[in-house]
Amino acid sequence: MNISTTLMSTAALALLISACDGPKERAGAAKDEAAARAAGVAYDGKGPAERAGAAADRVDQAAAKARDSQADAFENQGRVIRAKAEADADRLEQQA
């Protein structure tokens, strides 16, 4: 494997890994990197703002999942109401 292939593979892997980070985690990483640069320290890639951002992204993801579940429950409730209304209509039609 030559050097350019290795560099391209490394760059592709870095892009894939960074794509897994949520928006708040990326913002936290940028903040940590800027703070490290201002302090003249090398940034190691896992600062406190990045970890807090990752936690906030997980909270957002869990909230979105809860909203999706609630939407599914409402849709199912609507189906039940519709089926009951159709059954009631059929029953009334039979009585008429």
C-alpha cells in the first residue's frame, strides 16, 4: 500500500468517524480545541465541552425517539377510533 492510498484511507476513516458525532458534540469539540489552542496546549480530542455535547446529543436523540413512539401511539389510537366508528356505523345500519 503506497503513501497516498494510506492517507486517503485515513482521511476517509476520519470523515466516517466525525460523521457519527452529533451537532452539539462537534460544537463542543470546536470549543475545546479553541480553548486548548488559546492555552497553548495540544488538543487530545476529548475535552469537557465535547463530552457535554455528546451527552446533550444523546438526550436529543432519546427525546426524538420518544416523540416518534408517541406519534406511533397516536396513529394506532386513531386506527382504533376509526375501526370503532366503522363498527358502530355498521351496527346502526343493521338496525335500520
